[in-house]
Amino acid sequence: MRFARLLGMPEISRFYGIVIRMFAEAGARHHRPHFHAIYQDQAAAFAIDTLELLGGGLPIPQRRLVEAWAELHRAELLEDWTLLHSGQPPVKIDPLT
């Protein structure tokens, strides 16, 4: 996963040093709704439906925080996925507190 490309994605949420981003690439078709989590110099992609790690990696404590946050906000993540793929900007999602 190219780290520089991740930084250009819209930011959806930020908590405990973790940044959550999502994007729709023009002309490309993503087959599975997912989001990206970035912590320091590490990044991971997670499926929204199952929270399965699709690629990359995070330290275990940060991965657990991301999974807990995503479970609480799964419906909002799916709404943002739909918005992005219809050409609209995503809506910010509350951070994990």
C-alpha cells in the first residue's frame, strides 16, 4: 500500500494518533467497501462488513482500537462509502473516546 497515496484520501476520523481515511478512485472499481487506518508510518485497510484486515498492518493495540471504532460506526462507514462512490464528499465520523 503506497503511504503517500493514503495521505491524499479524505480524512473521516482521527483518534489516539490514528487517522481513518477512505476514497473512491475515478475510473477504478473497488469490489469491497473498505477504509484505511494510518498510525505513524504504518497503514492498514479493513473491510467494512467483517472488519477483516485486507492489507498492511498496524501495531496490535492500534488495530484493536480501529476495530472497536469501526464496529461502533459500521453504518456510518457504509454511508461514507456510498457517498464517495456517488461523487460526494464523506461525512466526518466521531472519534473513539
